[in-house]
Amino acid sequence: MPLSESHKKYLRGLGHKLKPAVTVGGAGISEALVAEFEATIAHHELVKVRVRAADREARDAAIDELARRGHADLVTRIGNVALYYRPNPERPKITLP
């Protein structure tokens, strides 16, 4: 289910105080990074990720690839920081309005 604009607004408010939990380095998206992202988002549901890439196209590609491979929704991105959401079906922590 895609997120509505009201859901994204609510999640942006929750994500404002978060620090980046995962950092994508110059090597890009590896299997180990995807596994770390999977574990983090399964536990927290809402995760900030910092992407360190050489140029804007590489950064955008890494943000999209992580969303696709991590089966998460991209809530927003500002500069080199992206906010992802994926609900935990067994133990949800965030209830969307």
C-alpha cells in the first residue's frame, strides 16, 4: 500500500528527531548493508539513512535501490539523508493516522 501524503507528513514529523542509523558509503549498496538495513527497519519501522555518494545521480540511484531491495517506502529525502518506512506486521510500533 503506497503512503498517502498525510501519512508521509506524520512520518516526517516522527523522523525529524531521528539520527541516521545506517550510512551508505562510497562503495554503494552491498549485501551486508542491505542486511543491516533490513535488521534496523524491522526493529524500528522508521529509519534515517545517510548516503555518501560522489554525485546527485549516484545518490538518487542508491536511495531508490535501497528502498527497492529493503522493501521499504521512501518517505522523504533531503540532501544526502533519506527517511524510510516499513511497518512490522508482527509487532507494529507506529500507528498511522
